[in-house]
Amino acid sequence: MRSGITRQRGGVRAADIRRATARDAKALTRLVRRSGAYEGRYAAMVAGYRVGPDYIEAHRVFVAERPGAAGVLGFYALVLEPPELDLMFVADEAQGLGIGRLLIGHLREEAGRAGVTGVRVVSHPPAEGFYRSVGARRTGTLAADPPVVMWDRPELLLPIG
């Protein structure tokens, strides 16, 4: 299913967002592991991370692509029970093109159709500013959970509707 929106943002239309399939698993895993946002002290968090076909089948995962070009520009995973943005990544080379905002707009539509009024976001610390810029409000801080996560993370609520 492709989105029917045709607004242009950074050369990519919302119509270029589609539901992920199991065949996307390797590309999504590569995008996560190569993310420049997870360099330095954050590198261990994604070093062995895997977005598997089973994950894609179990969640609402959507990818953004440029028409006629190979490669995923970004993706997100929405969990509805309870409503949470589980993953969101934009390829380093696509940063600044509006892909993140496009994905958030699509997420809002998807969540709204499901009757959700707000989506929890536990943010990577450097991404908090982005989420706040798209309307999320800080609701607290999720404490570090070593050895899985070694740093505190902002917790936000993204209003829907």
C-alpha cells in the first residue's frame, strides 16, 4: 500500500512511502548499522542490531524511497499497543531533505486511522530536537539500562490529529 499524498518535500513525495516487506530486512539493518547518529559512544547500540523479516511482519514498518532509484531513504516502525514509535532512521545521505518530516507525517496519518491520539517516542538523545520540531512534547526521561543502553533517553509524546 502506498500513501496517496502527493506533496513534494526535498524531491520525495509521500507517495514514495510504502509498507516494508520481509525483503527489506537487509536494507533496513544496513541503514541502522551505518547511521552516523550512532557513532562514537553510541556505536555499540547498533553494532549488532538487526531488523529481521519477523520484526517487519509483526509491526507497521514503512519505508521511504526515491522513485526509480535503488535504496531506502528512511523508515519507521509504529507499534499500536501501546502506541509507540519503535524505530525511525533516515539515511545519512538523505539527512536534511525532509525525509524525517515526511515519515512523521505518514506516521500521524497511520496512527490517526488506527484511532491513536498520541504516540510515545523514546528518543536517541541527539534526535530530541527533531522530534520537538515536529510537535512532540517532552514528558520525561528514560533512565539508562546497562548494558543494553548506557545513557538516559528523552521520552516524548507526539500528538496525533
